[in-house]
Amino acid sequence: MNYNELCKKINFEFRKIKDPKLKDLQKLSKKLDVDISIVRDCIGLKDEYDFLIDND
């Protein structure tokens, strides 16, 4: 599976989640057997998490 296909799959699964929380991202990461940073990147949250982590 290439990166674009993986992102489509991640986004498809993410849209099923109502009111997603950090735990949901972790569960999705485990379900699809990918690193959580890839999940964040595919759903467009990577920059936000990087910003929050850098400010801690």
C-alpha cells in the first residue's frame, strides 16, 4: 500500500469517529499498524501536535 492509499484508509476510518480524542488516534494507529505520527499527518493534525509539543 502506498502513502496516498494509506491516507485514504486512515481518513475513512477517522471520519467514522464522533468527537475524536487522542485515545482514538492511538487506537487507529494500532488498528492500521502505523505510527501515530503518520495518522496525525494523514488527517492534518501533525503541524498542530508538533506546535503543541514544541511549546511544552
